[in-house]
Amino acid sequence: MQRRLQRGLARWGGASGAPFGTAVVRGRSMLPTLREGDLLLVRYGARPRPGDLVVARFVDGTLTVKRAEGERRTSSGGTGWWLLSDNPGEGVDSRHRGPVPEAAVLGVVRLRLWPSPRMGRRLSPR
């Protein structure tokens, strides 16, 4: 199994070659859905759907976990995603930086591994 660490994200390829990895939540921008220190299982390369939690990279290189609200055009005319925090009073999201290019949306969160497993609709905002 090949493993690669990149700025706190671990990635590996399974038997099908599908890239899965983990991400750790930092900050309060995704409260109440996610908390500081939550460990997430991420499917890298998966196409997001509106409402999914995603791992993305902002233009300045910052890795982030946000909710994909919908597709939008970027300032360059390309396809992008409008990403929002579940806790609008915290953190930075598309309201501050605009749409994130599609290529910068790295993967879709499939479940929270720790502190207790949670997946699917339970990752929806409460």
C-alpha cells in the first residue's frame, strides 16, 4: 500500500486504486457538524454534489473542509464550486474568496472516523 503525507492529509490507494485518505478538522467553521480534532475519511478525486462536505485548497494554498453548495463560474470563466462554512460566523469561505476552481476541490468527505463514526445524512448541518 502506497502512502503519502501532504500538509496533514494522508492518502493511499486501495485495491480498486480509488484514493482514500484522512483529514483532521482544525478550527470552528464547521460547527455543529464537525468539531476541532475530528478525523475524516476522504475520497480524493470524487465528484462532489451539492450538500457534500469537501476538502479543498484555496488559492493561497490553505487546505479546508467546507460544504459544497453548488457549481459556479470562477472569475476566469471556468467551472468552480461555492463552498460555505456550517458556522457562518467563523472561518473563511466562498463569501470571502469567491468560487473555488473545480480542480481545487480535492475530495469528498465520506465519514467521520473519530471520535465516533458518523456518515451520510448525519454529516448534514443540524
